[in-house]
Amino acid sequence: MAEQFAASPTLVQLTITAALAGAAMGQVVLGTLSDRFGRRPILILGYCIAVFSGLMAALAPTLPLLIAARLAQGIGVGAGLAVARAIVNDVAVGPRATQWLGTIAVFTGLGGLVAPLVGGWLSTE
């Protein structure tokens, strides 16, 4: 990516920082909005933001646009993280809630491990 965008590796690493910062912001902002407007609309909004910004990131012609797209993608993903936990807390208690929250944690962790591998594979094809 550094070669493609003629940028330093430090600037390219901002794409990761932007995604993580966006996920944090998305959890706070969209998670709070889900309490006000309901879980479903905010979850759909978050997924739409994540998909649209993912397409923007894939087609980004410049590094600043890629960084902005990754920030937006993180915000959308943050909605999924926050709202999924809120839904579990709404419908389950005790050991059942713990089981569901554990399942969410496993899949969240797997996504973070598998996504870079798939991205690397796609970029070499």
C-alpha cells in the first residue's frame, strides 16, 4: 500500500488507527442512539455505513480518502459491536447472557484474525 499510494508506512498505518478509532466512536455514538431509536434501525444503519465505506475504501484513489473510508467503516462496525451486546442484555440474563456474550466475543476476535488474511489473499490475486 505504501508503494501504491507513494506514502510512508507510518501514514499507511493510519488506516488501522482510523478503523479502530471509528469502531470506538461507533460504539459510543450509535450504541447510545440505539437506546433512543431502537436496535434494529441503528443496526441496519451501521451495516449500511460499513458496507458503503468498505466499497469506498476498496476504490479509494488516494490515501487520505482510504483513511476516511476506514474511519467510517469502523463507525459502522462499532454499531454492530454495541448493538449486539445491547440485544443480548435486552433478551437474556444470567448464564444464557454470558454464553451469548462469549459467542459474540469469539466471532469478533475471529473476524479480526481472518479479515487481514482474506484481504492479503485478495490483494495478491
